[in-house]
Amino acid sequence: MAYKLNVFEDGLIANFTGTVTSRMIEACDQEISSKKGFSNSRYIIYNFLGCDTSSANLDEAYEFGVKDAARSYENKNLRMAVITKDPDFIILAESYKKMGAMLGSGWKIKVVETMDDAKEWCQVTSEC
């Protein structure tokens, strides 16, 4: 597993390491959805800093957007931050965000460059 999922009272943070594949992201998403209390979570932060995300592609970004639009019906008030500085991955993350919005996802999503920016965007109040 090339990610570590940290669960807090009001949200979740997934820290990815190494080479990230779509299967890893999907496994993380499935783990998040299975967590007790997911429907009450206020935020999810995906941290891809320092990762090799070169295997990700636009089709997968759209696919994740479709899946998460469906998941958003479980929790309409979620804020999500995607942390990356990789220009190509930023394009994919923005495409994911647009796909979810087109399908009516209620999630508020932002691509940021630091954990501090992610916590601020997600309005993290607990100690992480």
C-alpha cells in the first residue's frame, strides 16, 4: 500500500508515497467510503506531494469524478483538497473536479500546493 489513511473526528487525510497508480487511489477511496462515520465527515485531504503521478491519465480522472459524484449523495457537505505541485496532475485534478460538478456533486473541491492550504480550505478544526 503506497498510502496512509489518517482518520480524525471530522475528516480524513490520505498521504500517498512513491509511484501512485489509479488502483491505489481507488483502493484508498474504497477504504474511505467504508469508514464508519464517512457520511458525517467534513473533509478529505489527498496529499500527493513528492509522488510520481505520471501514470495517471485523463480517462481515470473522469472515471473518479463520476464515482465520487455518486458518493457525494452520502455526504453532500464535504470539502476536498488535492495537494500537488505537479502541473500535469493539477490538470487531471481540475478535470476530476469539473466532471463531478457536471454530474451534480455537492462536494467543494480545490487543488492546493501545501498541507496548510488544504487544512485552511477544508476548515480543519481538529489537531491533525
